[in-house]
Amino acid sequence: MAYEFQFGPVFEYGDLLLRGAGFTLGLTAAGALLGGAIGVAGGVCRAWRIAPLHWLFKVYVEVIRGTPFLVQLMFVFFGLPSLGLHINEWQASLLTTVVNLGAYTTEIVRAGIQETPKGQLEASQALGMGRWAMFRHVVLRPALRKVWPALSSQIVIVMLGTSVVSQIAAEDLTFAANFIQSRNFRAFETYLVVTAMYFALALLLRHVLNWIGRRWVVARRAPPATAPRPAMEGAA
Amino acid sequence: MTFAHARRRTFTRALLATGALAAAMLCSTAHADALASIQKAGVVQVAIPQDFPPFGSLGTDLTLQGYDIDMARLVAQELGVKVELVAVTSTNRVPFLTTGKAHLVISSLGKNAERAKVIDFTQAYAPFPKSVYGPKEMAIKAPADLAGKTIGVTRGSTEDLALTKVAPASATIKRYEDNNATAQSYLTGQVQLVTLGNIVANAVNERTKLRQMDAKFAVEDTPCYIGVAKGEAALLQKLDAIIAKAKADGRLNAMSQRWMKMPLPASL
């Protein structure tokens, strides 16, 4: 059976699609920045076993990684108002994205930091580096360099995962798709267009993250390793 | 003319005659005055729903109750006969009428062209509205009052389309995935108002006291009609008169208040 494609009825809602894509990207960007910050803090606390934060982050990571994003979102949007905490749909989406990404990033950064050889720390102390300089140059940067590909993948996964925020009426790209298809009943064309848009967003995000990685994270190349690298600890 | 040919003609005639007789019998059944036969029998058989609140459902005491049940009793009372309730489902309610298993269908039946080919409809007797709901203290009477308000609705539902059409530009419509999420958005205070089918809203109101939904105005109404077998002019006329009377004396309004928790819409 030949299907007659009609993209006109979809592109009539072009601005809705663009606004949706903008929401998805903005949510991902803000989520990645704030979630990344949580991840670095959590990763350090976990790797260096700073009590009691070490335990708090452990519980946080286990709870978030053991529950679905959609349930976390529903909990924030429909559950928290019962405690008197009213946040609207985009705030709920952002909060959930940050909390979710923060947990995964904590584990990724922890793995990177734990891989830093003790000898490097001792060497930096011997060189008389300050604590902050040591943390920045000897701990964080090499750690991020190691885990950057894993971190990038996680951010892309979260971007695709934000599609569920349409469930709480946040007007992201998936919301736009569902809305358009409920109005023109051109489900095939609508989802085809939106699939292509998500794919384009994912490609764009990956390239931007690669660029950021090259420019800011891997800028100062490490000298070629002569000794075999220690085995990776934990899943990256 | 051969012998075989003649026999075939006789056979054809017999067939035609039988057919005509059958047709005549069918016609006579269809054209019998149903109103007269109901009054003669002293009982009217009414097809009603038994699992579709608030139109018809079994109460906790296992008796049928609902808007359609009340309507069936009202009609029987006006006809001066006893009522015999025949439980039907939404798919078999029209066949019950066309096969003569019920005199009337009072079963939240909506009017459409397909059904109008096989049965006749009276005037509308019940609303089937989708309304805007909100807190009791909020004064909302018409679409214009929605200006600046946030209203939840189920995405892609008929009430979504109707609300989108009438809501002023400054109103914010939040479109949720399903009725449950829409109701939840109101209960948790994420939206100021919601648009829901009255049946859904009443069911929610019955189940939770978190935040009562007070009906403001109907955005859409696809009312219900009594279904009657085709060609029963006398019965149809009588039923229309009964509905008009019940509307005029406020009995339909009382039923609407009781079961739909809202006054009978003026459009009915």
C-alpha cells in the first residue's frame, strides 16, 4: 500500500518544533553544567572518601541510578507539591535532569579520579604545589581527560531521555511532536521529522562536546605513557 | 413452454409469494404502534447501562442507579406503565432496539449519522459535557474569564480542541498525557483550572478530597438522546413531550445536579 506523505501539515507547526528543540537543548545544557558540577563534587567526595559526604553521595548515586527518570520526574512534579514545594514543569524538568545526571557523573568522575596514580600526588607535593593547583592540574584535569568520552555519552543519553518531560506538559521537542500529531493526525510524518531533529541534536551535541573536550579538557596533552596504565576501576 | 420451464415458474412464484408474505409480516411488526402496545402491555422495556457511572451502574446495595435509570423511571411514570430495565453494553444497545428486545434505549446514546440510519432519536435528555473545573472560590463563568489563568487539559482530547478554540490568548493551556495526569496536575496545584469530562471529574471528586473540582462552564457538549425503533412517530412524539415537560418542570435539572453535579446546560 502506497502511503501518501504530507509534510505540509507538520511544517505548519514549524515554530512549535523549533521552540521544542530549543527547550530540549537548553534543558540539556543547563542540566549538563549543573549536573556536571554535582558530579565533580560527588566524584571527589567518593574517591577521597570524605566523610560524611562520601556516604551521602553513595546513597544518592544508588537511589538515582536505581530508579527510572520518568518516576523521578513524576515524584518531583506531582509528589513534592504535597510537601508544599510548588515548582512548575520546566523547573521540575531541570531539577530532575540535574539530579539524574549528577548521580551518573559522580560515578564517572569518581572512576577518573581514583585512577590518578598516588605517585603523581606525591610528586606535586614535592614540587610545592598548592592544594588548589594540585587538585586542578594533577587530579581533576587528568581525571576528566580520561572519562570525557563516557561523560559525553552520558550527556547525550540524558538529552534523549529528557523526552519524557512532555509527560508533565513541559513543551520540549517530544511534546511538540505529540501535540502536532494530535492535531493533524499525521503521526508518521510528524515522528519522522522529530526523529530527524533528535538525531541532528544528538550529532550537534556530540560535536560540541568533542570540541569542548579538545579545547578545554585535553588541551595540554599528557606525555606518551611509558609504563602500562593501571586497570580502570568501576564502570566508566 | 416445456414442463420443466413451467415448474420453474411455479417455483419462482411460490418463492416470491413467500418473500412478499415475510416482508408484509416484517412491515406489520415495524409499523405496529409501539406506543399503543407498550400501554396495552402496561410495561416499557428500556435498555440501560449497568457499568457506566454516572449514567447507570450498580450501587453498593446492588441496585441499578444513575441518570439513565432515573430517566427510564421518569419516562415509564409519564407513560403510566411499569418499567423493565434491560442491561445492555455500549456495543449492543442499538441491536437490542432493532431486534425488538427493548422499546427504548436510554443508555447515554449519542447521535450520529450511522445510527440515524437504523433508529430514530428523540430530543436530547442528558448532557454529556466536558467542563472547566476549578476551586469553588474562583469566579469563572465564561471562556473570557480564563484570561491569565493556567488550565490543564488532556492533550489531543475533544475537550483540548474545544478549549483551545475558546480560550483567550492570555490563558496558558498545559497539555498532559492522559486524564490521570490532568487531574493530578490540578490536585497538586500545578494548574489553577482543569478541563475534563464531567464523568471523569466527578469520579476524581468522589475518590479524593485533596482539592475539590467545582464545575465552572461547559466547553463542549455531546448530549445523549433516547433511541427508538424507526418509524414510531407516535412514540417519538410522546417521548419528546415527556422530555420537554421534564425540562420545563426542573426534573431533568435535578437529575443533572444529582448525577453530573452541574445544572442542566441551557443548550440542551
